[in-house]
Amino acid sequence: MRNTIDPQAASHPGSHRVRTQCRACDQARLARFLELGPQPLANAFLRSPEEFGIEARYPLDVYLCTHCGLVQLVDVIDPELLFRDYVYVTGTSSTIAEHNRRYAETVVDFLRIGGDDLVVEVASNDGSLLACFGALGVRTLGVEPARNIAALARGKGIETIDEFFSEASSRRIRSRFGPARAVIGNNVLAHVDDTQDFLRGARQLLAPGGLVVIEVPSLSEFVDRLEYDTVYHEHLCYFSVTALMRLAESVGLSVVRIDRQPVHGGSIRMYAADRDSVTEHSPSVRALADREAAEGLTTLPRFLGFATEVAAQREELIRLLRHLKATGKRVAAYGAPAKGNTLLNYCGITPELVEYTVDRNALKIGTWTPGSHLPVRPYETLATDAVDYLLILAWNFAEEIMAQPQERAFHERGGRFILPLPMPKVV
Ligand code: ZN
């Protein structure tokens, strides 16, 4: 991951470029509505205080395409820098494990997958989801650009090739492994700069009757719950159903079904078929797009209002932390997820207000958070160091976190949790 990358490598001139056209419709009608940066890369944890002064920072601004409604970033960081050596391993949360099990069952049932059918997952990570398909007797192939994590999956017996997925790599996969009944992309489309190329690749890999199954964070939850901290340089797109439909059309796909999922703060799962076999989006999908239009989710005013709410959240959180500090309370953070860094940096939180954070990930312990420079300490620190408040940065796992024995004990002896979003709340 990026804490194995020299922060100076991130300053290399070729590592950053700026798009001028929309990823879905190619129009140059991008309107900026939110400025969160400049910020360092959210996963560029620092190995020593000497690195504090040489961090590369890039604009972290969010745009709406006023032509097709796709919300996106225009500042693109070289994917080799972001994804070749990656640390987020999907198999680590019980919430995600349950999500994966149900995911595999739903896809197998819906597509009636059986026999020798192949399921390909793009950005398959450590193979957690494919293992659930494997348990149902399905033949699988993973495509994972992070070489370290692809090797981890292969070690568990899950066939995985380490490549970035594209139309070109898709052709090679098809000739070597055959066509796929399902091409799955779970939380990957938002990370891809050339979304059209990616989806063309998925489409051409399909067997007759096959479907592209894409899961992405949902724009409506992003806006409604003020999830601005999910914006970081890896996340290039924030999808509405409307934008997904238009994007699908542009590459010859029809959307046949949309499911909403609670995972990652609200996600949309799209099932799409080749336009040659299914010529229209399904009526239920069109109805969802109509509702988005009625809610203002496709035009600029809603997003300008969102930006105003984001600024108010920052004011409120800072006011709370300053008040706690002034009254002698000690505050630490809980977790060191990428999203936490967007929040810490946008709000300007430093060790002055939040002493440190804790994490269970051995690769992050002993580092400092990018930009905000909070020390990352072992999770066990909280058992002995009596802080008064814990700012939960991984708020999407807040229920799971607060239910654990050490955290329940913290609460019982008077400790309090701060849930930062949508508006700061002390629990
Ligand atoms: Zn567009």
C-alpha cells in the first residue's frame, strides 16, 4: 500500500493529471460543487515525522456533469501508484463477510448459474467473494491488480491473475478462460478512470445470457447522509441510477435490475445485459431514475446545498472538539480508514485536538495519518490509556465497533463515542 511508497514518488509530475471531459458522456460540462482539498492521498500513511514536510497534496474537488448527472473527480492519480500494492483486505469485517455470502447466493439464483459456468470478479481482492461462489460449486476467476493481494488469493486456492481490467485485458481473459456468465465488479467501477473502457471489457467477456454485475456506493445515500468523507482520490465517481443507465447505454448495455444494499454506507448493485439481447432498460430501473430526477439528484442546486451542509458539519465537529479540549477531556480516534483521513484533513483536525488513533491493521500501526499526522497506535492501547472520548472514523462499522467487549467496557466506565456524520453526535 501507499505506506510502502516513498511520499516523494507521489510528487512525480506524471502521477497526477486533470480531466476536462465527463467519464460517462464525454461532454465538457463539469461543474465543481465541493472543495475538500488540497489533500494527500488518503492511504499514504507516513513512516516517520521526517516525511511530514514532503507530502504531496492534490486538489480534492467534486464535480457534477450537468449533461448526464455523473458526480466525479477530475484530478486523476496514476493507478500504478494507488493500486499496485494495496492494503485494504476485504475479508477482515464480519459485516462484509455476511454481505459476500448473500451476494453469491443472489447472483447464482438470479442467473441460474451452474455446471461449468464461469464467474469472473474484477478487483477480486483477497478472493473473499469468489470463495463464496466457490462454496456454491461455481468455477471462478479473480482479476486483481494489487500483486501482493492477488498472491494472497492464489495462496487460498482461488485462481487470480494480477492485471488491471480493460477492454484489452478482457479479450486476453476470454481467449484463455472462456466467456463468463457473470462479470462482477464490487466497489471497483468508482475507482476506474476510463469507466467506458472498463464496461466495454466486461460486456465483451459475457457468455450468451450473461450479466455484468456492478456494485458501487450510492449517490443518494452519499448526499442524504452527508458522506463526504468517502471522497478521496481513489474514488473517481459517485453514481446515481440515472448516471449508471446513461453510462451503460454508452457501452451497449441495458440495465435489467437495480438492488440497493446497506453496505459501505449505502450501495447500488446494477445487473446489466448486452443491448443485443436486451434492448431496453427495465421499467423498474427507469422508475428509480424518475424518482432521482424528482429528488433533484441530477441537477446542481441539490449539490450546492450539500456543500453548505458539509461546511456546517465541519464547524460543528470542530466546535465540539475544542469544547472538549477546553474542559480538560482527552480525545482519541478509532480506526485509520482512508475515509477518516478525508474527514480529518478537511476539518483540520491534528493531534492538538485528537491525540492519536488506533487500528488493528499491523501495516498501519506505528505510522502517522497523512496530512493530519495523528500517530496510529495498536488497538490494545485503549485498554490501558483512559481517554474520555473516541471519535469513530469508521462510522459505517459503528454498531459493530460499539458492541465489542472492550468498547462496551469503555462506555460503562463513562467513556463516550463521537459519531462524526451526518452531524456530530455523542453516544
Ligand atoms: Zn456526463
